[in-house]
Amino acid sequence: MGKLLTNEVGLQMLAEMKRQTAISEAAARDQIAALASQMSSIAKIVRDGYGSVLMDIGDQLNIDWTDGSKSYNVPHDIVHFADVDLKNGDKVPGMYIQWHFCSPFGVQFDAAEAFYYAETELAAGTYNIIVGDNWGTNCKKNEQYQFTLSKPVPKGGQIAGFYSMPDKAPSEWTVQTFTDAKSTTPIETVKPTAGSNGTNLGTLSFTGDGKLNSLQRVAYGYNRWSQSAIRQYLNSAKAAGQWWEPQHKWDRPPAELASKPGFLSGYSDDFLNAIKPVRVRTALNTVTDAAVGTYEDTYDKIFLASLEQEFITPQASGVEGEAWDYWKQAVERSTPTPWYKTFAEGGHPITYGIDGKTSAQNVRLRSANRGYANNTWFVYASGNVSNYGAVSSHRFAPACVIC
């Protein structure tokens, strides 16, 4: 007859089993951390469905990334586990990782856009535009401004200007002409003045009038993720000057194009082979994009988090992805982070720069402020969640999915 297991002995055995399990888990995590230089092995673990078994939310993979000649060993936080959609229609297990620190520099979400596109050559001469909406201090509805071009604008050329129009005095405005959307050297730069002389080109309004672009996009860039410069930057391995292409006739080159190589060029092939383009859903603004729909999908290797994914109060609930577990744990509350409050007041956790690691930074998200065509959301260095023009060059904490 076998011996009965006493309570005390049973508890001792259970404690030993837990200890051995803890040792095994610790060893496994040490091995996973060591595999950061062998990302293909981690990707296989994730594909086989064991990512969340062997790794925890908040674990880090230290991965090298190079900005031209400057190298960084970047902690990538494991922020979420979920099935993801690939472009071929497959749904596969995915492990979301995100930079723990933000980038060492900023990139424009989108440059200030052209207001006129030359379908045919535009002759030299005097032209005017009408302001279609009241906005800020200096945009007054029905006011007209004229300018004189001494040189023609070729077919396919652009006229840009009126940058920061609502916030700069008319005396500071300029108008520039370009041979095409990729040109950064103006044909000429002229000063507009109040007046209605010459040929009217159209009305510069929030929505655009069919002849001229949206006033908001002209002044401060476009907040549409799918057509943004930063999306092209993040998903390109091309050299400086080569990673951007115009996405529409009003598009203009971002400020960082000439000086920064594409973001993917900083990673090893081993890392790049471990991540895939996954479906990223982003809500659209209601000013210029309402006819397109509430949202649109892109397939990206690298992307910025949305409001919802960082567990911040969204504008379109349930659209831009589920809240990542990392951020739900980081805020230590059951409700999303509110807008316009510092971290001390209950705002968002603060992110520091990879270049200093002690300097709090403004960090850009991919979400558009849906009530504007130009503003995108970001988190201030104080933890305050706010929004500003796409034209600004904010830093970012990019994310991707190992799958």
C-alpha cells in the first residue's frame, strides 16, 4: 500500500516545482534576450504561436539601428501579442514591438503642400486667390491676395506658399513656383499683396474648391497617414534623397529628405526578414477625406502607434487597433489617457530620446486630428496629449510586428 502524501510534503513538492518552473522560465528568457542578434529564431517562435508563452509584455529586445554613421543599441519593448493580417490575406500570430526611447531626430509627418497644380503651362502674369474661410488671426474670408510671376510655370509644375497662413502676418507670406512636385529649388519666389488684380486661380478654403488645394494642407501639411512623408521614410531602405515620391499632385518634399537615409536602412537584414508588412488601419479626417470613408488600411513594416493603441482616448473608437497591453499596464488605470493633461495630472507616460535617454521629448503618433486636414496627434514631453500641424518635425517611437 502506497504512503499517503502529507500536507507538508505536498506543499514542499509544489514549492520545488514552482522553483524549477521559474528557473526554466528565467533561462528561456535569457536565451530569448540572447537571440536578439538572431531575429529569425524569434520570428519562428512567434509564428509557431509560442511568443506569449516564452516572452512577456514589457520584455525588451536590444536591437542595433544606425542613423547614417551613428549607431544605437535600441531597446524594443514587447508591447502586444495578437493575430495580424498580411497583404496576401493570411492571418498569423504577431508580436508587436516598439522603441522604448524615441528617435534621435524628428521627421515631418507631411510637408506644407502646394496650393496650385499646373495642368497646362501657366503663363507669366498677375494672379490672385480668394480666402474661403476664417482661420486664426490672419485668414479672413473673402479677402483676396494677388502676386505677379515673371516666369511661366510649366505643365506639371506647382505653386506653393501662404505657409502658416493663419498665424503669420500677410507681410511674411511668400509664393513660390516649382517645375514639379519633386523640385526643391523654386523657379522664383514672390511676395503676395492684398488685391484682386489679374486672373483668379480659385478659392483657398478648408475643403479645397477643386481648383486649389485645402487651405489647411497648404498652411500646415496633410494629416493622412497613407500619403504621409513619414510613412515613406519609415518603410524605405533607400539613400537620402531617394526614399520619397509625391503621392498626389499637391505633395511637396519633406525637409529631411536630403539629409536622412530611409529608416529601414539602419537595421540588419536579419531583423528586416523577421518583420512583415501588416494591416494598419487609420481614421481619416472629416474635412477633406470624408468622401473616402471613416478609415483606410495600409500595409506597413514600420508604423507609428495610434491614439487607441497607446491607450489614449480615441476620436474614432474601435477603428485604429486595440489598446496595446504595454500601455494599459504603463498608465496603471482602467480608462484611457485623457487629452490635454500632463503626466503629473494623469496624462500619458513620458518618452525620452535614444540619444540622451534623460531628455523628455515630444513624440508623434499616426492618428489625425479628425476635425482638421492638417493636425496630427502627439504626446508632449510633459505627457500632455495634443495635436499640431503635420508640417512639424517631431520625434517618434516606431513600432513593427515580428511574425
